[in-house]
Amino acid sequence: IFTNKKNLLEIIEMLLALLLEIRHNLSQNLLGHALNLEAVYHLYTLLIKSKDTLVNFEIKVKPEVFWHLFQEMMASYTIPFSGEPLAGLQIMGFLETRALDFENIFILSVNEGLLPQGKTSKSFIPYELRKINGLPTSQEYDALYAYNFYRLLKRAKNITLLYSTQSEDWQSQEKSRFIEQILVEFGAKNKNAKISTEKLALQMQKIKPATISITKTEAILEKIQKKEFSPSSLARYMNCALLFYFQDILGLAQDAELAESADALALGNIVHGTLKELYLPYKNQMIEDKDLQLLQKQAPKIIENAYRAELKNKEKDFLAYGKNKIKIMLLELLITKFLKTDGTKPFRLKELEQTYRTTLSIKVKNQDFKVDLKGTIDRVDESEKDGTRYTRIIDYKTGRIAALALTDLNDFKNEQSRFPKEAFQLLCYHYLHTSQALGGVNYLLGIYDFKNINRGLLYLSINKNSTLPPKPGLEFEKMLKNILVEIFNPELAFTQTTNNKNCAHCIYNDLCEKKEL
């Protein structure tokens, strides 16, 4: 499944083989799988027809385009289920009941908008033109359904109408006008009819999702041993070992698609690119408020260039309207606020987007490993706080951030709250930087949170102390080594986190069935 096939016909062949394997597995236990087998059969048939069409007419399309077309085909495809008309419960479509009489009737989904459908004309001809020229409109269709509905009820003895009151897509559902008519008019005109209403609340038994556990095979261990770890990848492991497996071992990251407007990830890249471009000419220089006022004037053009580069859209005017224009205005506002906040104290800019590396030695099952650790720090500068000079490591964040006030390093193991990955990454950056720096002054680690830029630079603190020494922390180094020993240990499987708060915004929570937690 995870082989990187780019040829569309090869992908279709792989899917066909997968469907045959699913069919074989379902056939082992027919009880309870009849519906699934029927669905697999029709999906297989639809794929075969699609493949034959591509081959016979020599149609060449990209896999992404084919997938969208195939989704449209599946959405309009119906699976017929045959039954015995003289035995058992008869499940029929509404129009199939014409000219048939039943003693007992159950009609499902008697909701307004479904029965009747109402104004759902799929024609390009406007309602007024259809009405003037005598073409059928939604009113005629509603009248047709009304006739069939009341004709079906005419000779029945026991009638049960069911409708849903559950809200969907922010809209509440209402019972059909047919039910309203029965409640208001039918009982008054038919004294022998007994009409009762009930509200049913079904108690659904919630099935606990099975725990996903991935055993470390030789192939997985080989990938781990060749991997260069980053603060982000280690934070993913601490957040959830299964998340680390999906993203860092299998490489199941979100697809980078050609977009019409910037999403949250793209906006983050645009902010980082803009700030690097703005500050780069000032490297190894003192930056004061007057410099930042000049940068505010340069920012709009640089933001526009970064936006175009991120979206890879070459149209001249695509930034002049719609969502893109709004997002450009938002970015200009954020960058301007940032530059004003950054200018409250002068600082000497040392590094921008600089990558640092170090090597850690660990022992797992009497086997020694050298593990490479690297990280790219958004900004390193020197500034004064309360009259004392510090080296500052600064990270830019455009998403949600967890608390930066830690009691001690045990906070990283606290399962009662969301994993503080931003604090973990800052400490990793401090470890990487001090591993290469020779002596120097104490450190401050901070984050500019662009969702709350008015709060200014937020400093990390441990036990209410925001100052860190100019050398690697031995306690944190021990923690890093323990994490790596876990990852390299062949006996420890990659399992889901037990802290459901870490799952809220995970891109794989559908796969783990934790989306609603």
C-alpha cells in the first residue's frame, strides 16, 4: 500500500489486488459480511470499468485527477440489493410502492427536505422560466410525492413514520409537512384513527477503539538507526509514539498541494520567510527602534513575494481579491505589530534560521549507537534584561502553544495536560547551541506567539527561573538519551498516547478513532 507508485494504471492494479485480498478475508466469515462483500464487488467492478476506459481510449490523467473523478463516480453509484418479494421484510424505495398495498408500513426519514425534497431543482433553467413555459417545477414533484404518500397510507392498518431531530451541519432537522398535515387534519376528519407520538432516544453502545501497536521490525530499526533526529521529531515521539511512527518512519506527512489560498501551515512559512528576509541585512549589527520603523515600510512587498513563493501562483492579480487579499492584510498587520513589539529594546542580531548539530552516544541492549541531533533555530541574538546581558534563543510560532512555565522536567511526562512541545523544542535548541558555543553569557529562551502577538516575547521558565546557563544541561541531556534509548529499543512497540488531549489537533486522529475525544 505504501509503495511510491506514480503510474496511474499501476495504482489501479494495486487497488484491485487490495480489493481481492479484502474479498478473500471477508469470504472466510460470510456471517455479518454480506453487505460488505456486495460493496467490495461493486467497487471492484467500477475500478475495472474505469481502467478499461483509460486503456481503450488512451486517456492520460494524473492520479490526483483520477481520484477526484472516481470519488464523483462512487458518490453517484448505487448498490442494488435483491430480496424475495414473497417472504420476509420488504425494504423498498418510495416510488417502488406505487400500486401496492400493505397492512403494516414503516417509512423512514420523513423529514422536510427529504420527503418531499422541496426546492432541489438540478436544472440550469430558472424557476420562473420553467413556470411560464409549462415545464415541471419542484411544486409538481412535491405534488407527485404527496399523492404517492397518501395513496400508500390509504389501505394500511398500522403506519409508523420516523423522522430525525438530530442537528446536522449546524442546521436542525424538522419533521415533514406530511406529518404536520396528519397531526392537524387527519385526526379531525377520521375519528376512528388512533394517532400517537413518541420520542425515541437510542442508547448507542460506544465501542472502545482497539489500541494500535506497531512492533519494531528489522526494516523499522534500520530506518531509526539511519535517522537524523530533530527537536520536532523528538517532540512528536514524546507527544505520541504512534504519531512519530506515522510521520517520521512511514513519512505520512500532509500532502503539499497547489492551493488557491494559504492555509495555517503556509501562513507559518510565510511569516518565517518574511522575517528572515527583513532581518538578514542586519546580521551581526545592533537593531534599534529606528531600524524596525524602516523595516515596517519594507514589509508589505516582502510579504507579497513570500506569499507568492509559498503558493507557487504566478497570476499577477491573484492577491488583489478574495481570501488572499484578506490574508495579506492580516499578515501585514501581524508583522507590523511584531516589529513594534520587537523594537521595545535594542538587540544585536547573531543568527537567523541557523542549523546546529551534535551527536549523542547511547547504549541499547549492550549495543552502542551514535545518534545525530540537529535543529534550526529561528533567531539568536544578544540583549539586556534588568541590566544583565543575555543570549536569546527565539522561536516564532503561528499556531497554538502550550504553557512555557515549567515546574521541572517532569512536566514533560504529565499526562493530565497537553504535552508542552514548544518548551521541549526550546530546551533542545538551548542544548544544541550550548554544545557548540564556548562559554559566554546566560541564556533566555522565548517564543513570539503570532496568535497573541500583543503579549510580546514569552520566556520559558523552570521553577519560576527564566535564566539558563551557557552550557548543556546534564539533566536534560539525560532525558534526551532516555528518549532515544526508548526509540532504539527493539522490544518497545510504537503505541498510541494515553493522553487524549494530545489527539485534539492530530492529523491522524481519524485513523486512531480519537477525533471526537
